[in-house]
Amino acid sequence: CTLDAEVALRVGGDFFFDPQPGDSPVKLVLIAGGVGINPLFSILLHIADIHGYQESKGNGYKIGTVKLYYSAKNSSELLFKKNILSLMNAFPGKITCRFHVTQQSSQICTELQPHITGK
């Protein structure tokens, strides 16, 4: 995509990411709200496995970057946030996440602050 390009989004349906060796690398953007993170978190774990395999073996599918945008009412409703932060630390620059909260009323933990925006 380029700036101001029109993109299509799909809500619902089957979610999976199953690249094969020899496929061209892709850049993924994952967008989740609330419990909708569940299938996307599974994809994120699969991507981490591919990155780990790639780093240890040096062959197979070469994955591009992954950006996750995840929104919830408040930081306590951001499911898997500690796991997501761990994945970002394990694969810096390859896996990134921006959390967004819409109704935060309490202090946000220090570890999450650099990755969060809110109203």
C-alpha cells in the first residue's frame, strides 16, 4: 500500500496464515478488538515459530514484518498483553504492536506505556 491507497477489510470468517517455503515474504497488519484477538494471537504465535525456525535453520519461509493493532476498553482487558510484549522483545523490528484503550481510568503499567495510546 501507499499513502492514501484504498484498502479492503474483512470482518469475520476463517483466519489463518499458512505460508509455504518458496512463497514471497509478506508484511502483515493484524487488527483486533477485545476478544477478537484470539485467532490473531494464534497467527502471531505461528509467526514467532516461523521466525524462530528461520533463525535456527536459516531456510524455509522468510517472513516479513508483522504489525498488530489491538484495542480494548482498558489495559486490563488487553488479553495476552504480556505474551505480546515478550514476542516483541524476542523479535525486535519483526513483530510490533500498538495497543489502544478507549476507557482507561487507572494508571497504565510502565512496561506497556511505550506501546499504548488512548483517549
